[in-house]
Amino acid sequence: MEFNRNVLDFDVESITGQIVDFIRDQVQNNFHRKGIIIGLSGGIDSAVCAALSVKALGKDRVFGVLLPERDSSPVSREYGRKCAESLNIRYHEVEISPMLDVFGVYAKRDSVVEKYFPDYDGDQKFRLTLPQDLLDRDRISTYHLDIETEEGKIETKRLAHKDYLKMMAANDIKQRVRMTQLYYEAEKRHYIVCGTTNLPEMIQGFFVKFGDGGVDIEPLTDLYKAQVFALGRHLGVPQEVLDRTPSPDTYSLPVSDKDFYFCMPYDMLDMVMYAMLNNVPVEKTAEVLGMTTEQVERAWKDIERKKNATATLRQLPPAPELKF
């Protein structure tokens, strides 16, 4: 297929049918379970997985779980409910902030913020971001801590690597606690847990090991983000969810997936990743996307770096090959 702006177009009915068959076969013939648990985040990926699961199994065998915590956007709860109610599936909500407090998540994270902003009082909103000049210069990706002042201004300081690691170690507990709760809900019903990771996230390791990556099935890992949105429109996902900017939703100050990890909007990321994975020449990629060859090469370099750095996330735990 020639590389062009429409290269990600696909037969929505056919792909829907294939994924529905996959879900049904996995639940019934592989896992031998009764249904599916979905963590409803209020985002497009979980909404699409829920809709596909209902098509595969019927609304009575799909159960949604909302897992808000102190830093979650109120919109996540609202849109998660909208998704469940639009599909007419049963759901409930579990506030996980008390569990995170027990693990010391907020205290450990706040200790990093206080190191950089001594006047931090625990109420100011903050987030982690990467510089957004990936395509414009060769650089080393270094995270910054942004905090919102009482006057509504954003102050930024670059994080030392050890402080970034400490903050991420604390934040990743959020994903692991959520997955613990999802498996509790699944096992007591004899259900399986459905993952929601798409292709760009899977390849670049934008998920937490034994968190949102610790699931039974992953229906979306062959789909680019634009294709997930296309399925969402086809399946009747609520318009608010379709219009929502994708976000990790783990920080009190809003941050998009682009600002936090990818450093490119999804429409560009999809295309440059497709070109990279399908060996499209750099010159052709640049021509079609209106980029310079240097920008394409920087984007490919960043994707390859993240892919290699997160390779172990996509593997089973290594074990020795013993000879007896």
C-alpha cells in the first residue's frame, strides 16, 4: 500500500467483527470464564473495549469499575459513568485514595515536590512533563516538574533523574492498586480482566508492568490511536469521550499523553510510527507529513529509544533453561 494520509483507513465493520470474535473466543474457550471486567477511565480506549465486549458477550456479562483517586480529574468519573450507562452495563465505583495513603503514595510523591518547591503546602496542583521540542533539536529527554501557584501561574523546574524515579515509583502504585481491585472484581465473578493498551502505547511501553499492563487480554494492541477513535465513532461511544484529550490522569494538574510521554500529537505519532514500522523511506514520510527529513529521523529515533528501553515490559519474566 502506498504511504499517504489515508493509510490508516480500514474496514471498521470487519475489524469490529474480528475483535468481537477474539473476545468471545478468549472468554469462552481459552479462559473458560463467564464475562469481562473493564476499568472505565473515562477515556477512549476503555470505552471502546467496553463496547466491543458488550457486542461479544452481551451487556449482562460485562461489568465496569470506576477507580478514582485524589488526583483524578472529576471528568474521568463522569465520563466513565456515561460509558457504562450508554452501554447499559452494571458498574460500581471504588475510591482508591485510602489504599494509596496506606502505601504512602501521596507522602512519597509530595516529598519530591517539596524538595523543588519548599513552599508547597500539599494543595497546589502539579504534573510531570517533557520538553515539547522533540522534532526541532537533538536532545536528552529530561522530565520537568510543573506546579500551579496560588496566582494560577505555572512554575517549572527540571527534575534530577533520581527524583523522577522516586516520583514514578510512587505514581505507578496507582496503576497496580487499580489492577488489584479489578482482579478482585473479576475473580469473585469468574470473569477475566480486559486491557486497554493501543499500538503506540504498547510499542513505546506507555503502561505499567503489573499495573495496566497486567491483564488477561489486550484487544487493541494492533490498532493505532486514530483507528481506536474510528472504532469509537462506529460503536457509538459518547461524544464527550471522543472529544476528550487523552491523558494519563495520575497528576492533579492536567497533563496530556503528548506532554507527558510522546511529545507528538497522536495523529502525527500514528503516521510516523506506521512509516517506521513499514519501512517507508524517510524522504517519502517527510513529504507526505509535511515534515523535514531531520524531524522524521528525530521522531523515529525517539520511538526506537522508547521501544528498546521498555522491551522487558513486553516479555514474560525470564527463566533459566536448565539442563538435567
